[in-house]
Amino acid sequence: MAELHADTLSVALVQTDLYWEDVTANLASLEEKIAGITEPVDVIVLPEMFNTGFTMNTAVAEPVNLTTTRWMKQMAAQTNALVIGSFAVKEEGNFYNRVFCVKPDSSFVFSDKRHLFTMGKEDLAYKPGNSRVTLNWKGWKITPLICYDLRFPVWSRNNAADPFDVLIYVANWPAKRAHAWNTLLKARAIENQSYVVGVNRIGKDANGLHYQGDSVALDYLGEPACMLGDKEVIKVVHFSKSELETYRNAFPALSDADLFTLH
């Protein structure tokens, strides 16, 4: 069955604290939060490593199609929404920080975090990704990336010939670098002429890092549709495809962009 095309895309940003390396507790908590969404949504966005927190302990990594993937499929089916979030995956003896986009019919696409946070020794635990994914959902083109990828604009660069409409970052971004988070998300929206969603966690992890959230949804001008501050909250925002296309047609800066090959 062909997917319906929608002018409005409703996106739920799930900003939450996380239980350290406790998959059962995190999935139960998130399931309860998702059940509390009171309106139909098209997309649900969870933080980076939403089932464990940002851990370098690869013992918590799961094969694809085990507990967390199955849970994502269940949530997508129950909400009739695309569910997006990352977790640690074990595959053929290697480990990846992998973002999944799971549809209600249980199909999914994924990509692995390209830029591993060397200062946190992420590169010693996980392998980097080598490809970016863009999926079509209800007539919208959506590109998901992970946390530190935000700092590298070439990897986030839109394709003028076939542009994405929504760029999504899932993150565990510490409060001490909040200025960079807030500034770079706006830059990515403006330079790519796309909606941008950044979903970060709150609370403190076992490494003593504090997270203040600051999850945000931005329009193609870098203007906020919502800013979540430092509270545990779910916020639904609505994006307009026709407004995006009208702006791009009136100010076609993407057509003048440099052409880079993503390797």
C-alpha cells in the first residue's frame, strides 16, 4: 500500500531522564510516556542510546531484532507513528551506536553514528558509520543523525537535487556544551533549508555528566517551533510541507550550494 502524503507532519519530541544501563527500566518508562501522548502523531523521537544512557560498556549492546528493536516495532504499531532513536548494537563481532527509524508495519532503516566522540573514548568501543540514510514517510524525506554528528556540517549537508525535509538529531549532549548544541542546530536548519529536530536527554549519568535537555524543533529559518528547557516533557510540533516548499522556491539557496561527496 502506498504511503499517504501529508502537508502537515506531527512530531513528538520525548525529552526524558534515563536509567543507567537498565534496558528494562528505560523501555518501561518510555512506554508509559509514549502512552500519555494525547493526540495522533506521525513521528516520535527518542534520545541517543535511549535504552541505556551514553555508555561505552558494550556488554549492554544488543543484536538487531532483539529486545529494543522489538519494543520499537511495538511502539510504532501501537501509535501508528515512525519511531526514531539510537541504541548500542552488536553485529558480527563489532559494536555500533545505531539510529533506527521504525515504521508501524515493522519495517525499518538505520544508520550508524559517523563521528564518534573520541574525548569520551567512544571510538574505542564502537565502529563509525560510513553511510547516511534518508527515508520517505508520508511524503516527507527525513534524515536521522546522532549527537556529535551535529558538529560536522558536511555530513549533515542537504542534497539540492533531492533534499531532505527534516533533519533529526538524537543526543546525549552535556549541559556544559549547551551553547554549541543550541547554535549548531540553528545553523543546520538555516544552511540546509530544512526543519531540524534535536532531542536530548536530561538528568545525570554514571559518568557524572549533567544534561539539561534543550531539545528543540526549528523551522527552515532556524526559528524555534518549540524549546523544551530542562524538564522531563513530551512536546508535539507540526511542520508544514507547503510552507517549506514555498520558502525554498522563493529563496533557492540550495541550488547554489557546494557539491560534496559523502564518504
